[in-house]
Amino acid sequence: LSAFCAAAITGSLSIIFVLIWVLHYREGLAWDGGSAEFNWHPVLMVAGLIFLQGTAIIIFRLPWTWACNKQVMKWIHACLHLLAFTLTVISTVAVFDFHNTAKIPNMYSLHSWLGIAAVILYCLQIVVGVVLYLIPITPVSWRAAFMPVHVFFGTLLFVGIISVALMGITEKLIFALKSPKYSQSPPEALFVNVLGVLLVAFGAIVVYTVTR
Amino acid sequence: LSAFCAAAITGSLSIIFVLIWVLHYREGLAWDGGSAEFNWHPVLMVAGLIFLQGTAIIIFRLPWTWACNKQVMKWIHACLHLLAFTLTVISTVAVFDFHNTAKIPNMYSLHSWLGIAAVILYCLQIVVGVVLYLIPITPVSWRAAFMPVHVFFGTLLFVGIISVALMGITEKLIFALKSPKYSQSPPEALFVNVLGVLLVAFGAIVVYTVTR
Ligand code: HEM
Ligand code: HEM
Ligand code: HEM
Ligand code: HEM
Ligand SMILES: O=C1O[C@H]([C@@H](O)CO)C(O)=C1O
């Protein structure tokens, strides 16, 4: 149970940190093709693909949900993932739109390669999840047989996404901090490094909860 | 078994790719306080903390080792980790020495924070492993009780280290590629992105092998 409190705290703090980053240290949020539009990218990825996905993953382990109807729990799990995916799509549109306006090439970085792969696999995992576990006609034997794959692949995807976020943070700090530079450790650099540590902590707690 | 071939192939390819990177695209290897000394950092991290650690982790799952003496297998596992740790220490000295010579600050980046944390935890995992499983006086009940923690923490550490390496690759590509820049996708950028993809594939295969 204390793991859930820890997940709630590190998860909420991550969202607060990413908001303070873009609103206080950076250009704020807008949909204008500029840096303020880019800023939706980290905010929505942390809130959606990390926080909401993490929440969806550990929801079945919350003791008070064991009294709930299993069908209802499945819907909540699926809806959280769908919501996470929706935010992810907006977040991805924001960064492509920013790149196109600023005439920066798309898909050049390792971050963008692994990021887009993660988004596609996440979408696939949702489709397979809905087909197998939400549509009533799927045979129970299929559902059971596929469950270990669903859990393994879902957890791996979650871990991979945290790691994509850490690369994104690294890139943005190097690009955005020029004088003083990232290596001169201005307050923003330390603050956002702490955001990275929070994401790692959140990820570790979620994985611990699901694998125990 | 095909998982082992896949691990062997992606793992060996990773080492070949990192060598081609530093020898062909970069300044080569030397111990001169300059960029060629820095280059030992990625080479030894990929060879040691990723390849050797990954090998040590899956060694118990190789079918032909099941006929081997358990005590011998434990020694091999421990020695591989010790060798990995030795290379890690040299790799860390190389990057600090390079920074000090070039008057670049130490420990400013998220990569360095998570990297140094990983190295310290790795060292701790080795110490605890030796005390619990190599020293003959440790009670068997302790060994059994601690095994799930050892496996969970070891696997988490391995995954975290892959993710630290991806951040390191991202940093180095941004720092090293100036004209043409990383975003202009010169051959080196694509080549090293593929190295990143190989590391992710190796990591996924190792984790799959250990968790099935
Ligand atoms: C966690 C899930 C994330 C995913 C799946 C993801 C995905 C992507 C993708 C697909 C692109 C390519 C856009 C293009 O080429 O036009 C991109 C770009 C970028 N992202 Fe992320 N991102 C994530 C998180 C973050 C975070 C937390 C940051 C922190 C600021 C970030 C920073 C960046 C930056 C600076 C770029 C532009 C440079 C580049 O293309 O690599 N990302 N991201
Ligand atoms: C990308 C999206 C998804 C990811 C990453 C994901 C991940 C996971 C993970 C990690 C678990 C293990 C939870 C635990 O052991 O406590 C799980 C369980 C489950 N998921 Fe998903 N899932 C996704 C989408 C879906 C969808 C759309 C459905 C459709 C309803 C679904 C149905 C289930 C079911 C039925 C369980 C088993 C719960 C139980 O019996 O403990 N998943 N999922
Ligand atoms: C996988 C395990 C790795 C670990 C544990 C690790 C650890 C570290 C540490 C502790 C530092 C700080 C050195 C200092 O402050 O003087 C550092 C720096 C650096 N590492 Fe790594 N590293 C790893 C892999 C890599 C890889 C594969 C690359 C790819 C080139 C890389 C690139 C860099 C760069 C460019 C720096 C200097 C900038 C900075 O301090 O962030 N690292 N690394
Ligand atoms: C940082 C260093 C280490 C890491 C990351 C690590 C990681 C792991 C992992 C992931 C496993 C699970 C393997 C499997 O299930 O097939 C494992 C098993 C094991 N490790 Fe380690 N280990 C480390 C150091 C050590 C050391 C120094 C010892 C001392 C001998 C040790 C003893 C064992 C034993 C006895 C097993 C159980 C093998 C079995 O019965 O299947 N480990 N280790
Ligand atoms: O020393 C050992 O500890 C574990 C086991 O006793 C705990 O599960 C194991 O496999 C050994 O060889």
C-alpha cells in the first residue's frame, strides 16, 4: 500500500515539475507554432504516457479495487490507456508542428526513433487489448494464453517510455540552455534533472508493484 | 534458445558499432586527456556494463549450463559482474579525466546523475551478492529469502543502465556533430542511432530471457 502512496507522490510531483519547468523557466504553453507549442510535448507526455499509463498499469493492484466488478476495472484500465494515447497524439502533433514551423527536420534523433516506435507499439497494445479483453466474443482460453504476453510487453513498453522521456529531457536541456549552458548548472538544469530522477522513481515503483 | 542467438548477435553488433563509431567516425582511442580518452567511456560501458552484465544475467538460463556444477556457475556469474565493474571504473575515470583536462564541470547532467547512481548501486549489488551467495557461511534461508530481491533489483539496474547509455549517446551526438549538425542526419548520426536501437533490442531480449 505504501507503494501506491509513493507512486501517487512521485507521479504528481512529476506533473508539477514539468508544469513549473515550462511555465516558470520556459515560454509557457500556447498553440502558436513556437516554443510555447513545443512545451505541450513534455507536459502531455509526462501527464499521459507516463502518469496515466502508470496509473492504468497499477490499478488492478490497488486493494480496494478487488471488491469492484472485474468488468468495470477492465473498462477503467482501457479508458486510462485511451486517454493517455489521446494526450500522446496531441503531444506528438505539437512537436511535429513546432519543427515544421521552425524548419527543423523531423525524426532525426534516437529520441524520435524510439519515441515514435513506442507510440506505435502502444497503439497496437491498446488494439490487441480491446480485441482480446473487452470484446465479449473472444474465447477465454485465448485471453488467458495471451495474458503473460500482455503484461510483459506492457511493462516493457512503460519502461521504454520512461527512458525515451529521459532522452528528451536531456536534449531539451542542451538545446535550451545556452548562457549559462547546461554544464554550468543554472537552477533550471538542477530542477529538470530532479524531474528526471522523479520519473525514474515513479517508473521503478510502478514496475515493482506490477511484478511483485 | 533462439533468444540466446539474438542476444549474442545484438550484443556483439553493439560492441562492433561502438568501436566503429569511435575509431572510424571519431578520434580513436588513447589515454591523452582529450577526446580519444573520452572515447573509452562509451566503448567500455557498452562492452562492460551492458554486454558483460547482460551475459552474466542470462548465463543461468543457457540450457547447456544446467549440467554444470552450480557452484561453478555462481563463480562465472560473479566474475562476469566483477569484470564488468572493473571496465566501468576505468570508463568512469576516463570521462572524469577528460572533463578535468578540458575544464568541463563534472556531474552536471541527468545522464551523469543517473549514471553515477547506477554505478554505486551496481557495486552494492555485487557486494551483497558475494556476501549472500558466495560466502559459504550465509544461511540458506537468507539466500532463498533474498533471491527475488536480487533478481528484481538486478534486472531493474540492467534496464536503467541501458537507459543511461541512450541518454549518453544522445548527448554525445549533439555535442560532437556541429556541421553538419545532428538534426541534418549525417551518416554518423544514423549509424549511432542504430547503435541505440541495438542496445534496446539487446536489453529487451535479456529481460525477456530472465523473466520468462
Ligand atoms: C515520454 C514519451 C515521449 C515520446 C514518445 C516522445 C516522442 C517524440 C517524437 C516522436 C519526436 C519527433 C518529433 C519530430 O521529429 O518532429 C520528439 C521530439 C522531441 N522530444 Fe520527445 N517524446 C517524449 C517525451 C519527451 C520529453 C519528456 C521531452 C522533454 C522536454 C521531450 C523532448 C523532445 C525534443 C527536444 C524533441 C525535438 C528534438 C528531436 O526530434 O529529437 N520528449 N519526441
Ligand atoms: C497500451 C495499452 C496497455 C498497456 C501498456 C497495458 C498494460 C497492462 C499491464 C502491465 C497489466 C498487468 C497489471 C497487473 O498485473 O496488475 C495489464 C493487465 C490487464 N490488461 Fe492491460 N494494458 C493496455 C491496454 C489494455 C486494454 C485496452 C485492455 C482491454 C480491456 C487491457 C486489459 C487488461 C486486462 C484484462 C488485464 C488483467 C488484469 C488482471 O486480471 O489482473 N489492457 N495491462
Ligand atoms: C551505460 C552506462 C553509462 C554510465 C553509467 C555513464 C556514466 C557517466 C557519468 C557518471 C558521467 C559523468 C562524468 C563527469 O561528470 O565527469 C558521464 C558523462 C558522460 N557520458 Fe556517460 N555513462 C554511460 C554510458 C555512456 C554512453 C554509451 C555514452 C555515449 C557516448 C556516454 C556519454 C557521456 C557523455 C557525452 C558524458 C559527458 C557529459 C556529461 O557529463 O553528461 N555515456 N557518464
Ligand atoms: C551487480 C551485480 C549483479 C547483478 C546485476 C545480478 C543479477 C542477477 C539476476 C538478474 C539474476 C537472475 C538470473 C536468472 O533468473 O536466470 C541473478 C541470479 C543469481 N545471482 Fe546475481 N547479480 C549480480 C551479482 C551477483 C553476485 C556477485 C553473486 C554471487 C555469487 C550473485 C549470485 C546469484 C545467484 C546465486 C543467482 C541465482 C541463480 C539461479 O539459481 O538461477 N549475483 N543475478
Ligand atoms: O546460493 C544460492 O542461493 C539460491 C537459492 O538458495 C535461493 O533461492 C541459489 O539458487 C543458490 O545457488
